[in-house]
Amino acid sequence: MFSLREPAFFARLREARRILVAGAGGGFDVYAGLPLALALRSAGAEVHLANLSFSDLYGLGPDSWVAEDVAAVRPDTPLRGDYFPERSLARWLNSRELPDTVYAFPLTGVRPLRAAYRALLEHLGGVDAVVLVDGGTDILMRGDESGLGTPEEDMASLAAVAGLEEVPQRLVACLGFGVDAHHGVNHSLVLENLAALDRAGGWLGAFSLPRESPEGAAYLDAVAHAQSSHASRPSIVHGSVAAAVRGEFGDVRFTERTRGSELFVNPLMTLYFCVDLPALSRANLFLDRLEDTVLMRQISSAITGFQDELPRRRPPRTYPH
């Protein structure tokens, strides 16, 4: 049971003692889970962070791997190149005297990714809950929309965790409503999908990330640290969300990467939209086609094949207000 004073998302995690918060879509997605992890830690839970990684993990030495396809990234973990969001987060955590290991999964298909999740859960001694976090909302796409954003990584994570039926609680939290528009996501269709999930009992509500909360202040500091650590490739998603948390609005400029496009930073980007993961996986129209994938490109081919077979796709709808 939950009430207006306690969002359903946190009510579902009330009894969880050990929780894995994992970035679903790669890149900086794990940063969307940081405020949740801090809030859950302050409530007494043991929380671990993980991320599907775009970094060159196969360049890591053998001491960095705790299991096949599971790297333990720490503040001093070396890597070729300068793109390493997991390490920048580990370094920020260390600066705050917080547990500073961020686990990372390489980009694979569903079968090895699920095995990697199971190996990590065994390494951690089991968990009561897995929370997938998405920077943006394209993990909520059903498959018949006119634009799916960048679905491959999100759907690999969703399918992998959907198969972890031994975990009592599996949830999804999205931060950054609207940021996927430049990847073709129509957010009226996102809202339609959330309404359908509500009817199916899978909608867990929304809540904001306030600037003056401890979690909001920590998020802003962590994002600023990540942006300075990746000056040539800062996160557009979290740059936008951080600007929204600061109360900025409209076409906010924080990186040359957005030159030539018009942003719409707004307060809706500060909201977490939360759903039940098994319900979300059941609503997805092509997730079963990904079960036997081993490589990420197989996921891309399966999604393209599914959409090519559709007699029609749900067209974009203009938000009417």
C-alpha cells in the first residue's frame, strides 16, 4: 500500500535491503539513478550502481573483472581514451566518501547481458530489487510508434532484467521527459503508453527532483563534475536535466554539441516517471524477439524487422496544450 505522502515507487522498495540501480541505455544513464540511490541509502538500504557501458571495457586489465561481462570500475581504474562516465561517477562518489564502485556491462545482446546481471547479483550476495534508470523516456516505447528514439541499449537492458524473475522487485524510472525529441520520440505517444500501463496496473506515478533537496544538489554537482571530465563529449541529456533542475527554461546552451538545434528545457525534465518493469516488458510488442540475441547489432536487426512488418505505425500527435 502507498499514499500521497509516499510515492508508489518508494513504497515498492520500502522493504528492500539491497538494491541495484542500473543505467539502461548506456552512456551517462547511470547518473539518472544517482539521486534515487542516495535517497534509498538515506532510508537505510544498501545500494549498488551499474551501467550498460559505451566505454572501451575490453581494454581493462583482468583485475577489473568480477565476472564475465561485469567490470568493477573504481576511481583509479585505467582505460584507453578519455570517455569513461562510470569512472567519473566513481571519482565523484569517492570525493563524497560514498561507496565508489560502479559496475559496468559491455554492449551485448540479451542472452549474455542477462547472464552478466545474474553474475553481478551473485557477486553482490543477491538483491531485493533492480531499478533500471533511463535518461529520457525511450525505454517506454512499445514498438509501434513512428519513432523509437535509440532503442537498442534500453531494450537489451529491459529484456535482460525482465528475465530475472527471481528478483522480488523490478522497476523502471525515467528522468528527462522531452529530451528524446531530437531522436524522433513523440512524447504524446509516451503519455499514451503511460496511460495504458496505468490501466494494466504498471504505472507507479511521477515525482520531481528538487534543486534544494540533498539529492538534487548532489545530482547537480555530479553532473557538473561529469561535464568537466568529458569536456569534448558532455552529456546532452543530463546537461538538459540539470539546467531544468536549476530552473532554467527554453533553448539553454551548455555545450557546442547542441549547436544548430533548439532545446526546450523545462520543469517536466525534472520529473521521474516510474513503472513496473514486468508490466512494461509485457506491453512491449517485440521484446520476445530479442531473447536469443548475443550481439547488439542483432537487437537492431530484430527491431527493424519488427517495424518493417507492421501494417501501420502510430503517427505522431501534437500535444494539445
